Amino acid sequence: MPGSKLDKVKAILSERATPKVDSPSPVRSDDVQLVYLNELEKDIENTETFSKQADKAIKTLKEGLEAQLDSGESELERKMRILALHDTYSKISYIPSKNDVIGISTASKEVNELIGKQAKISSNLQEEGTELDDQAENLKTLINDYNEMLVNLEKRIQKNPSKLEGLSLKENKIQESEISLKNQLNQTKDKLSEASRVEKHLQSHLNKIVAKFLSFQHWSNEDFADEEAFKRNIRLFADVVNKLVENLLKTIEYEDDSVWLEIQPSASDESLINILLRNGILVSRQDSSSESYYLKLRKYGIEF
């Protein structure tokens, strides 16, 4: 059943009594940016104006101080005036509004820079953490490989204990061989020391024999009357004998009887060589002459 006329009137009155509210139009970002820039320009202009006023006041203060100093102001008056000025100018004469755009912009810029630095540090830490994780993973893999090698080695040792015993025996033999070599080396050093001592002893006897020979053979020769000349000839004779001995050792070492020592003797050397040849101590090659001898000591069955 349709409503009564009273209901229709109430409905019409309620529609008229309720005001129509228009939905707010969306604010564009360009408009917000424009308003922000305008506010920023105004704040900058106000700050510049205040800065100019402050510079002007400072200049006026300096001029006033200079004028008052020239006027003969007393020290007490000058100090009182300075204290009064300090109290006045220490109070902030410019207080920015709560919605100070410059301060907000500065803080926003610094915060953005800090955020950027923090993000970079965080990224670096993440990269380092990734590298450390990779290194740890590589170490784990390496440890696993070593453990596996150790297990395989233990298995091989258990399967072939004889090889391990053989290695131990070889190691013992090597150690014994090293000890033996050290003993042989020490013995060789002792023999070399003994040989050096014997060599010096034989050299001393050789010098005595040569000295006696020269004394008997050339006692009337004026070349041997001088002590220095006599000692020099002893050294020359001994040198010839030493060369013959060295040549004999080469012959034995290389098992080569064709090694001869060529000597071009002086008159005194020739007499010694002839005596040694006559007594069968030296052997001379067939092509030897009085100007050049090819000699070597007779071995007499020497063996080393």
C-alpha cells in the first residue's frame, strides 16, 4: 500500500534539510610542489633580509664604538654599555615559524644523504657477508674432502698392513743409512786430516833431502852460496818433485800410462833428474832431450 501524504512530505523535507556535500577534488602533486617552492622562496627572502639587517646593525655598532672611544668615554661607562649590548643582542630577534621550509628542506636533504650512506654501507656489509659465506662453504667442502681422503687412507692401510710395515722398514733403513753415511763422512774427514799431516811431514823430509842434495852437489857453486838463493833452489826442486807425484796420482786415477810431465830443467834440475833416472826412480820418454824432459815416477806396483 502506497505511503500516505504525510510520509511523502517528510521525505521531501528531509531531502531539503540535508545539505549536499561536494566530494573534495583531488590535489595534484604539481600544485603541492608549486606551493612548496613559493614558501621556500619566501623563507629564503626573509632570511636574506634578516641577514642584511644584522650586518647593518653590526656595522653601526662598530662605528658607534669607535665614535665613543674618541669622545673620551670612561672605562666604567664603556664596560656597562658593552654588557647592555651583549644582553640585548644575545636574545634571538628572528624566530622562524614552526613550518620553516628552509629547516625542513635542510633536514630532509641531510636525512636523505644519511639514508643513502646507510644503504651503501648495508649493501657493502651484505656483499662482505656473501663473500664470507662463500669462504665458509669452501672451507666446509675442503674439510669434507680431507676427511674423505683420511677415511680412504685408513681403509687402504687396513687392507694392506704389509705395505705400511714395508714403509716403516724402509724408513728405518734410510735412517741407518744416514747414520752410516755420517760415520763414513767423519772417518773420511779423519783420514783427510791424517793425510794432510802425513803430507806436511813428507814435505818436510823432502825439503831436508833436497837441501842435503844441493849441499853435496853444489857446495862450491857461487849461485848457492847466498842463503836466499839456496832456499829458492830448495823450493824449485821440491816443486819439481811435487809435480812428479801429482802426475803419478793422475796416472793411477785415470789408469792411463800415457800421462807424462814435461819439464824444461835448469842446470841444477838436470843433475837431480839424472840421478833419479840412474836410480830407476824416474822413467823418461824416448823423445826426451836435455832441453825438454818427459818424465813420470815409476809406480813400483802402487795400488789404491
